[in-house]
Amino acid sequence: MRAANLFKLQQKEDVMTTQNNPRTLFKGGTVVTLDSNVLNLAVGDVLVEGDRIAAVGVDLAVDDATVIDASGSIVMPGLVDAHHHMWLGVMRRMMPDVDDLFAYIGVVAETLGAQYRPADMYASTKLTAIASLDAGITTIIDACHSSRSPEHTDAALDAIKSSGIRALHMVGAAMDKQASSSHIPQDLERLARNWNKVGGLVQVGLFGQFNLDWWKVARNLDMRILTEFIGDLAKLGPEFAEKGVLGPHNIFNHCTRLPQETWKVFGEAGVNVTVNPRSDALFGFDDESFAYQQAIDHGLRPALGIDLDTAFGSDLFGEMHALFGQQRSAMRYRRFRGEANVPAPISVNAVLQAATINGARAAGLEQSVGSLTPGKQADIIMVRTDGVAVFPVSDAIGTIVQAVERSDVDTVMVAGQFRKRSGKLVDVDLGKLTADVHASREHLLETSGYRRDLLRHPQQPSRQPEQPCAAPRRHPKPSSN
């Protein structure tokens, strides 16, 4: 007990010393920059001044800096989770093997989501944010299709801010039939005024589906717009080809089984595409056409998202594993089927780009985060390589993508502030968070009447989704997860 207390005291002193000192030096680590103009280093240093990266180099001579011993570790940009429904945090693994989108919506939206109070929104969003930081995620695009009221939105934003993570919170209509979305377009101006400030860690955008009236409001406020989109028959109408409607301000998620004419429009407009390898497989959204590869083939740079906690955890390493395996499987299948000119197998470097700089681009933050570039925000993680599942390191990027896990993430820094240090979260009251989450979950179960056996996982009835995600919420078919 005495040793544990001494460790906690040392950790607290280390963090306080560093945060009171505007200069921090990560010393002697393997440096992976994700910037083609800044060399990766087998052994190097990264200097942070205030909230910015000041320098990347070898044996940097720095006076009056807090030195972080990075030997035996990899120093790299923080991961970017480009699509996550953070409000589902208290429903973790509640439907781990569901393959029916409509059954999923029936539980998370119509049954449990309909009972959400602002307090439940806060607890879920805070849990997801803290778990993400613990796993080395420093930026997250929060796809909130549960903005039931301005109070619910404020609770989610307060939770994100209190966690210290960098985020783009996308305000969207709740999926259940009981909820009203009439407040959303009017509320966007208030949210933009309060949150979309230069340099702010938390920004707000619109989860607008295909509601062009909402899009116009969002564009007038210079907001990014998120749309979830799948389906063989999903086609964009001529109104989307009008000048200025589509562009880099758009983020399209899933994008599975889209016709080639839609991909052509996306490529020409330069929209952002995000893919969720595990949930796309869970629901059977994707096939061997593979949305990630379609985006690459049309000149886009897709980003990775976790999507949901109802089946998975807040861990982007799992998405990197899935992307690598799925792309290789899909391309191998096409090659074995006899197709010509099949794209090359994915590389670990491409996977890591999807989990960092591509995600930053989707969030509109590529000038601020996503790489270890001097002048950018100091969103940095340090991962240990001395774990029994990791050493010896023969390829740094291969190690990150294929071997490193949450438990190997030693240090997480967002805008120059430590959020995890020496393997422990900083300034997080896990006892209170645990109590709040359990209380929220019990409220939702009690008020909804939903029950699930802890040790029994009943299979959901399987049927094919009928073109979800291709319409705004008022359409009779529900939106995606």
C-alpha cells in the first residue's frame, strides 16, 4: 500500500511539474511523425512548448524543460477516432452480436434512448471520452444522433470539455419516434457562438443526414456536416450536384455498397469519408467492393472510426487490425476471382494514416493535429514497447498497427496537457465516473423495462436492412447506427 501511494504521489508531482513548465521534452524515443516532411527517427526527441510542438530532432539541446524519458517507447501523434456515437457509453456490449440494424435501433433508440435524461447523456459521453483518452485517442468526431433537446446537447458538450479530449460534436436528430428535432436548426447558431472559437478543443457540427434545409443553416455557420450512408440503391439527386452543396465540409460515414456514380460525385467534390471496419462487418453493411478501397480508388483519404460501444470498446487499435485484415481479404478475393488490376494489399503505413492524419482531415483539423509537425498542437502519445506482446521492435509502424494495445499506451497529451501519464489517467475520478455510469444504466433499464441476462446472449432475428441511412430522420426508414 505504501509503495502504491508513493507511486501515485510521484505521478502527481511529475504531472504538476510538467504542466507548470511550458516546455516538455520527450527524450530518446523512436519518433513516428506521420509527416512526409519531418523525418521519422529511430532515436529522437520531441519538444513541446505550451500547447504546441516546437521541434522534432536528434539530441535537442533544451534548457529548463521537463524531460520525459521516452527510451524504449514510440512517440507519435495521438490517434483520431473519426466516427463514434459517444452517447452509447452506458450501453457497452449490450448487443455484441446483433446483425439486424432495425433490432439494434429498437433497443438503443426506441427502448433505452427514449429514456435518456441530460444526466445520462453526460455520463455516457464522459465515459466514452475517458476510455478513448486511455487508449491513446486524442481527437474524436462525436456522431450524436440523440440530441433530444438543447439541454441534452449541453450535457454532452460539458462532458467532453471536462474530459480534456479534443472533439467535434455533431448535433443530430434522435432516432426514436418520440423525439422532436425541431429545435436543432435554431440551436445551431447558439452552439456555434459558444463553442466554435478559434483554438477551442471542442467544436460543434451538424449530423444532418440529407436534410438540405439543415445543411444551409450549418454552412452559413461554417459547420461541418455528417451523413451516414449505405445501400446498393442509394443515389444522390441532382440537387447535390449544385455548386457548393458538397465539398470538404461534408463527412460521409459507412459509404458501403454505394453505386459508382455516387463515388464519382464524392471524388469530384472532395468530401471526407469515414469507415468503421468492425461495425460494418457486424451489421453486414460491406462486401468485397469495400468502402475504404472505393474511397482510395476515387482519390479520397478515408479515416477510421469505432462507431459504437454497444458491441465494441473505445479502442482504435481494434479498428486498425480489422481494416488491415478486411482490405487484404477483399483484395485477395477479387484477385482469386480472376479480376484484373486489383488494388495492392494495404500497408501498415496506410492503416496508421487512416487512424491519424486522415481523421484529422475529416474533422477539419489537419492544420492543427494528426502529425508531429512543429507548429501543430501538441496532441502526442507515447507507447511502451517493452511489453511481452510487443518486444523486440523490428518495424515501428508495424508494431503500432499490429501489436500495441491500450495497456501499452503510457502517456497521452492533448494540447500540451497530460491526460494519461505512466500508464494512469490524470485528474479522473474513476470512482465517481463508475457510480454515475451504473446509476445511469439502472435508470435506463428500470424506466424502459428492458432486461438482458448477463450470461446469456440471445441471437437477434436476422434480416437484411432496407436502405437505411439514406434519408433524414423524418423519413419512415430509420437512420443508421
